[in-house]
Amino acid sequence: MSRPSPPAMPLPAQAVDDTPVCPIGATVGATVAAIAQRLPGVRQRRKAARPQELLEAALGLFVEKGLAATRTEDVARLAGVSKGTLYLYYPSKDALFKAVVHTYLAQVIAVGTEMADKFDGPASELLPLLAHTWWTQVGSSKAAALMILIMSEASAFPDLAQYYVDEVVAPSHALLARVVQRGIDRGEFRPMDVTSVVQALIAPAQFLVLYRQCTAVCAANPVPLDPERFMQTQIELLLRGLEVRPQA
């Protein structure tokens, strides 16, 4: 009597395209990736990028949810780290918000200040240059909504509102005041109250941010606004008001 044949060995699973699945290869790939993440160079690059990743996540959530509703654990989750890791860099939500304001707003003002220090041309050319820099770096970005955020939640977060005034509002005014005063001192602009001129320069930028924020959620906007053309028009109007008038 013959012995029964041994059961047939199951064939390897086939992919949809008949390509054999290789679990060993998949395991090796995952292992290599895990080892790569533990290499010193990879770890250092990942660690160096982490603060910026946290700030980007925080900016998005602050703008979307507001200061009060944003939780640090949500920021950490969005950035792909633990809450404890977030606290290594930013020990509180207040510290995180201040870092966002410093990175996305205050540093842009610092760039504008450096630009003004190095610029030796007419003040009438420097003002449009600063306006364009503000628009490309802040006004057209998500960071512009931080102004609206502060306006809406200042009463609940007075310390953060004060930080915003100290780090953004005051330096912006100081920068523009220097440029306007330079134009007056050089005879380009007629003598005027510098503080009032600065406020007149800033007001159109604030309007632009508010207008864009309000109309962005509308299905249709019967009065569309071209931001760059709007800024150029406002600068031209202000410069015409500042320029020295010919003697009658």
C-alpha cells in the first residue's frame, strides 16, 4: 500500500499584477528606514527642523481655531511629535504663540529695518519697496491673520496682546517713522506730523488684511480687490500728499 503524498506547500501570495509579494524584502526595507532614522546625521537634521515644524503647525491652528481653542497637544500631534517634545522647545502655549509672532512677523520687520539702513535712495522709492516686502512676506501669507486673531482675542490674552504691540506694532511704526522723517529731512516730503503719516501708511495694509479675510469665505464678491494694485494705489496717493508742493 503506497504512502499518501505530502500536502502541497502553499504558493507565495501574488499581487494583483502577479508580482510575488516578498515579506522579507518589506521587512528589510522597514528595518533600513528605521536604522536610517537613528543615524546621527538624520537625527540632527530632523531635530534642527523640529522647531520650524512646530511653529508651522501652531500658526495653522492659531489661525484656524484661535488662541483660546488651540491646544498644545493638537499642535504636537499635527507636527508629528509628543507633547513632551513640544515642551522641550516651547514650555507653554504663550511661549509658542510668542515664537510664532517673532518668526512670522517680527523677523520680517527686522529685515525691513536692515533694508532701510542700507538703502541710500529717495524715501519715495523706499516706501514702496517696504510695502512690497510686507505684502510678499506677510500680507499674502497665513501669518497676516495673526493681526485679526489679536484683535478678536486681546481681552482674553492681554499679555500676548502687549507682546504683539511691543514686537510688531511699535517696531513697524518706528521703521516707517524713520523713513518718513528721512524724506522730510532731505526735502523730499513736506513737514507733516510723522506719527499721523505712519498711521495713514499702515491703515491700508490693515484694511487689505481685513477685507481679504472677510471676503475669502464668500461664494461671490461683487467688489473684487487686486492686492498689489491696491497697495500701489495707496502708496501713490500717500506720496502725492507728502511731496513738496511748488511755491505759488
